[in-house]
Amino acid sequence: MHNERGNSIPDVSILKSLSNILNVSGTELINGERINNEKLESADKVIIDNLNIGKK
């Protein structure tokens, strides 16, 4: 997907597969940096919960 500025944004449906391939969490993939485990678990839960709400 491209926005009005011509920047590419990956389709959210591929984020899980992409994060698995790159061996990073979805949160780390989105943020572009490694996160310590305690913060990562909390952040991933928030993302997963919000994605699940969007599917309903």
C-alpha cells in the first residue's frame, strides 16, 4: 500500500509472517528496534488485542 507521499506501508496481514522470517516480534518490526522482554510482552499483547478487535 502507498500513502499520498509515496511511502510504502506493508499490508498488516503479512506482519506476523514477516516478523517470524526476521525473527523479531511484531512490535519490534513496527518500531524498528529491539525491545526488552518485559516491555515486549506487554506491547505485543496490546497490538494483538487491537488487531483482534479490528477483525470483529
